Amino acid sequence: MLNLENSLSTRSFIARPTVGTGYSGIHVQLDGVPSHHLPLLLAAYQYKFERDEEAMSRHLIDDVAVGWDELGTDLLDGAPPALVAALTGGEQWPSRTLDHLITPDGSPPVRMSVTDETADE
């Protein structure tokens, strides 16, 4: 019997505003459910990045070659242990990028950027 609860994932992207009314972001393959990502990202902002929005944006958006496979508990570095336990249920897993992709023609994978112009694609 197929357990759909563990086999499906919600894709998402993390973005920031650009000049005007646009945005630029990066693809996240796994576990993009807002009830999971938002608390993780808020805690990362407060503790790991010490409320430095630019540093967090660089790490999550600019410094990624292709995209994120998954955001991990390493984003909770510096957070109080009780908060980490509440957000993760005591589990730990690393953030992983999508650098392991293989394209059909063997060419290097292309960055999975999302902008207001490319979102419909």
C-alpha cells in the first residue's frame, strides 16, 4: 500500500522584492508547506542570521547554484534548544542543495530562479 503522506511534497520558492513590484527567488523542492517553512525561516532570521535580512537573503537566494532540495535544521543554529525541539520534534537534518541534478543531455543544471516574469513557467 502506498503511503501518500510520506511520498508527496509541496514545492515552493523563497524570494525577495526587486526594484519596482517584482521579486527574485530560488526553487525549494521539498517540504514547502508554509506551516513548516515559516517558523523555520523566522527562527533562522532571528538566531542564525541575527536579524540581518541581507545576510539571510544572500545565503538562501544568491549563494545557491541551482536551487534547494531541502531546508534543514542547520538554519536553526544559535536558536534556543527548546525552540529547536518544538520546531523539529527533536530531529536534525542538513539543508541540501540541488547540485546533484543530471540533465538529459549531460549539460550542467541551470539555476532554478523564479521571478515575476518566469513564475508562470
